[in-house]
Amino acid sequence: MKFSKKVLHNGLRVITVPMKDNPTVTVLVLVEAGSKYEEKKVNGISHFLEHMCFKGTTKRPKAVDISKELDALGSQYNAFTAQEYTGYYAKSDARHFKQIFDIVSDVYLNSTFPNAEMEREKGVIIEEINMYEDMPNRHVQDLMMKLLYGDTPAGWNIAGTKENILNMKRDDFVSYKNSHYLPEATVLAVAGKVTEKEVMSEVNKIFGIVKRGKKGSKIKVKEIQKKPEALVKFKETDQTHFVLGVRTYGLFNKKSAVLSVLGGVLGGGMSSRLFVKLREEMGVGYYVRAYNDAYTDHGFFQISAGVDNKRIDEVIYAVLEECRKLKKFKVTPEELNKVKECLIGNMKLTLESSDDIANFHGGQELLKREILTAEEKAKEIRKVTASQIQAMAKDIFKNEKLNLALIGPFKEKEKFLKMLKF
């Protein structure tokens, strides 16, 4: 799929992906602002700011003014916050392109942060934190980040702490936005039934006058680990949810495709090794996943599952054994080909709609300043060999890189630490 990239004089990057046979259009704004850019006293502000941007602008003073206008267009719209970026988008019938472009850009550029709305939203954020803490399959991911990176931005919760949320002031939002919501740190991605000429016409009218600023930076992650580590959180649950993780590599590493295929062998699809072992053979759980979680300056390979409380010990041993097998034996040509085609097919299935296409292109441009097409990514995956997978397994599946985060009816971590051996 062809795309174009334009860079304005102020540094804003504009990605346009025309899709002439698609009846929709998506406008997505991505900015380098997430929890890794925060100071501890305002941890959570990236996410809170994302909420506040929908609470009123100079042109649309109330939250309902924004939602009502988007609803009247039959639009799907939302925002999201991660460790390294925040995104705002709207998707609609292609004939409403100019309207949704105006709304999304207004939300991004001209939010007013009304005090009354901010105080009300504090309660919403706190309940969102409570909601995720009540979802052990989701919350265990936060525990893994805390275990790996400790009291550093990479280890903090994206939503922040309840204390921080209650203490935030309007000036905090203004200061943070001025430091990070800058054109040179922003990518605007538009995909759907639209032309580059139509996109650039709207971009130049609205974003062309935005001035550069001084972008705030983030602290580089330092990897420090000499022995296996575990973090166990006691909770009366019907299942034990765990993440088994090993330190790996970030987005810029040339071995990313090898890690993807390795993840596919262990947890890609219902015929993957871990799915067959845990669900079909042992009957201990419903879901199991395996993949490399990569960021700009760090990464970790994770295996996660929710399993029978009484059988957590044998599950951990079984998972470790499957990892050991990858170190000892090469993947067969038949399995390797199946996994590659599964990964490529699933990637292409996630690129059928305009919002998926916008995220695919915009996300790559924001974080890597390079965009590979789906076919180029598929080519990298197909190049991976069984020898590379075995070498990667030997490299990452080492005791000193091993970590376990777990939520369930357990209070002592010592017994789990004793299990953490490849």
C-alpha cells in the first residue's frame, strides 16, 4: 500500500495513505508524550492530559460539544496513552473528512483544561485505576514493568498513582503540554478515501502556523539484573495470572523479526506449542500469549497466562521446559513455515480498515522515523531461519535474565524464585 510523507517547516510529519476503495477515513495524531516522559511527582499526567483534551476547547467549550458533533457524523473516536506516546483519532464516512480533521486537531491544539472538569475527572481516573487493579490479567502487566524497571519512568504505572491524580493542578497540564505537545514531536496520519492534496490543504491551514518549542526528554532505560527476580501480589482469585519475562532488545534491534517468529512458535495461534501444552494437553487455562514487548530503548520477551491456582507450579515448569526445548532443538521446516505464514497472515488481517492503516504507518514513523510496508515486514519474517531462532533462544533464555510477576492466592515469592531456572 502506497503512502506519502511530508514534513512541515515546523517539523510536523504528515503521513497520508490513500485507500480509494475504502469508504472511511481516519485522522490520527500521535505525539511523543507518555509516562516515560514524566517526573515522579506528576506520574500519570500524560494519561490525565489525554482525558482533559476532550473536556473543551476554545472553539468547542464543553465536552458535550465535542462528542455531540462527532456523534452527529457517525464517527468512532477515542484517545490512548502508552509509555512513549499519546494518540487522538476519529474515523468516519470519508465525506466527513474535513469535519473530523477540524475536531481532532482542535482537541489536540486548543484544549482549555477547565478547572471544574479537571476536578470531576479525577474521580474518573481513580476509578479507571481501580478497574485495572480488579483485572488481574491486565494488572499483572503493570507488575512486570515494576519488577523489571523499578522506581524509574519505565517501571511506573501509565495511569499514575491515586495520590498524584488528586494533587494535580491546571498549571501542571499547561506546563506538560507546552513541553511535549510540539510539532517536531508529532505525527499526523490520515488513511482512507482521501488524497494527499486534500490532506495537505487542511494541514497547512491548521498546523502550518504552529510554532516549534523545546521538547522535554525522557530518561534512558538502564538494564540491571544479575539473578532471577519475582514479584508476587496476593489476591483471592479463581485463577493465577502470571507473566514470565526475559530481557531482550528494543525496536531498533535488527533481530526483531527473529523474536517475532520465536514468539509465534511458542504462542502464535491455537497450534502453537504453549497453547497445545497448557490448554489442549494439560487443560489448565484458557489463554496463553508469547511475544516480544519492544520500546525505543529496551524490550522484554514475555509469556503470560491465567491458570488453575492448584497447578501453577507445574505450569511454570512446563513453560520453562518449552523454552529449554528451543535452546536444545531447531524448529522443523514445517513448523517454521506454518508460524511465518500465521504471523504474516495475522498482520495483514489487522490492516483492513483505515484506523488500523493509520496506526500502522503513524506508529512506525513516530517511534522509528522509518516506515516499512506490510510486504517489507513479511519479507523480514520469511528470512528468519531455524538456526537464528535457536541462537536467539540460547541468548535470551538465561537464568540471570528471568523474571516472574504473578497475581493469585499466594503470599510468599521464595518458592517461585526456586523454580526460575532454565
